[in-house]
Amino acid sequence: MDLIVKPTAGLSGEIKPPPSKLYTQFATALALLTEGKSTVGTPLKVKDTLALLHAVEGMGATVKRAQDRWSIWGVGPSLKPAGNVIDAKNSATALSLMTSIASLIPRITVITGDAQLRSRQMPSLLMALRRLGVRAYSTKPDDSPPFVVFGENLRGGKISFGKAVSARHLPALLLSCPYARKRVKLTFSHRLESSQLELAGELMGAAGVKVKVTGRGIEVPSQSYRTFDAQVPPDIAAAAPFVAAAAMTDSELKLPYQARAAGRDAVFLDVLKKIGIKLQGSRKGLIITGPQRPRVASIDLSSAPELLPIVAVLACKARGKTTIRGAYDARSMKSDRISAMARELRRMRARVVERRDGLLVRGPTEFKGGEVDGHDDHAVVTALAVAGLLASGEVRIKNRAEALQTSYSRFVSVFQGLGADMSYAV
């Protein structure tokens, strides 16, 4: 399915930021490892989160789905798998969390996914789990799924990781640690500043396990999780395409967002501040008005590399040279987002240089219409859709625009409600 985007002068209206996907997924996996009923309020219901919920059911949890809440009766570390194969579908987060959980099962478990997920190399995850004593291996020489886990080998103890562990794998790495045979103490060669670590620590604390983070170290006590009630917070970073589009056009967009900005939300808001995009605060939330012109900056996305696609589009509208760095992990997400954005933005006449850990963008760019590739990646599709709204002619985004269903199923309809000329085409 293709996405057709036509130039749009302005947007108007109000949108509610969607619930956090990572928070939904980690809370769901955590609930499995408690004994009794936990609740996940206002969960994000998309393909990636539902894949994990199904996997949790397959491990013995009982799940009751309501309109605004999932009730999950966990089984603690005494998991009761219905089979020996777990299908994470398209979700790398689901795959990493279930690979960690499989270390507690007294049997051999295979964790796999769809064709795209099976092409993603994850040596950092496997290495980290093996350092904890887990016998987890890829079935292929490039460390991509399917993975095979020989369970009941979560040793724990004191382990030094250096720089080898990707921040996005920390939630999976920590999830099963309270049930390791030895108290877990991890040390790293760099300071730990990660939105993923912050989220995992918050939820594990809600479940009675206090994770201690001290500069370059993490300590996890040996104790059982207790049941919890979690309310999934809104994810303003997931609304970044709408914010960017409103800021670049003759628009007024309202976001009812009053939560404390943390994690990647804080990173996104800091990026906007650095490039001079102003948001007005009100009692009801935030207001974004446009058009505004971003200014050049050096942007470090090491704490949230997934934001690279939309930040690249904003950088194209700044006058001068913008450097986006620290985003090496963006190369191994649902696509190689660094390479994908460099290639597709150049098709739209942007001057973009690909670097190992980011992009060098020279603007301002007057985007031209035409055909671009969405790389079967929701973040690339959404960023190119915003560029399409600012282009001089129609933009057709090919290569599975339905990838939007994995993270933001109502993306197109929400944009249409704001006045954007955007639609699917077969």
C-alpha cells in the first residue's frame, strides 16, 4: 500500500498524543512476571503491543481486555508456556523482552518474528544476555533472529559491559534480573543516560523492585516482583510528526499534554528548543503555531536515536548546516534509518550527507514532489509524509505505508482531521 501526500498550507485542531508504546510493552511483560493481577491502563493498541500481549498469554498469563485497560494475571517466574516457539511478529522490543523471559523457562525456546524482524542483527542483545549466564544464540551467523534460548541459566552476579550494550536493550536485560541466581551488579564504561533505562527503572520500582543506577553502574536486587497498577503516559514524541508539520505551516495545533516530560519526550522537547521551535504552554497543554523557521544546531540523539527521521526533516528547513549525531543505533531499527532518510530526502532535493552515526543537513530545502521509499518503517514513512506536506507537488510514499499500523494506526486519519491532504492508495 502507498501513501499519497499533497501540499498542505496549514493545519488546525487538537490531537491527543498516543500512549507510550515502550511503556505499554514493558508493563505487559513485567505483569507476566508478577504473581496475581496487574493492570495496564490506557495501553497503546497497535500491532507491536498486541504481539507482545499474545506472547504473554502464551507464557501462561490470563489477560482480560477492556476498552481502556488490560488486566493481566501473571504467573511469576514459574512460567507455563503453551509451546516452545514465541512469535514477536514485527516487534524488536517484544522479541528482546521475550528472549529475556525465556531464560527463566526450564526448556529450549525459539523466539522468532516476521521476515523484516528476522533480518535485524542484534549481537548486542545476545552478548549481554550471555554475559548474564543465559545460553541465547542466533540460528544464523549474523546474530539475527530466530533466537534459541536454553532456559534456567540466568546466573547474574557482577558483570562489566564496557560500551557493548545498546541502550535500547537495557529494559530486556534488566527485566528478568530479579530472578537471577546471584544479585545482579552491572558496570559500564560510560555514564548511563537512557530514556529506556529510566522507563524500566520506574516500572520495576512500581512492581516492588528498586533498581539502583549510580553513574556507570546498575544494581538489581534479588527479589520477586509484586503486582502493580500502571497508567501508560502519553508519548509526545510519538506526536512529533504533527508538531513538526504544524510548526512548518500556517497552523495552530493544540496538544492536551500536562505530564512531566521524561525520557524521549524530554529529548524531543529539548531538540525543539535547540532549533528554535517555540511551544506555548497553557492550562490545558501545549499550543504549536506556525509557520516558524528552525535554526541550525548540533543535535545529539544518543538518548533517543529513533527521533532521527523527523529531526532530519526539520533540519532541512533550517538555513545553514545542521549536524545530527549520536544516532548510530538508528541503523538497526525497523530499517537503517540513517541511510533511508539520507537517500529519500535527497530524492526530494535535500542536501544531506550520511555519516556513521547521523546526518549532515544543509538547508533550507524546498522539497519537490515525486516518489520516495518508506522502507517498510513507520518512522521513515511518517517523516516523509511531513516532508510531503511541505513539498511543491504530490509525494507518493511506496514500500508498505501500512507499517504505520505497528505504532500509530490512526496516523493518516488524524492528519486528515487536521486538514492535511493525505490518503492511502493501492
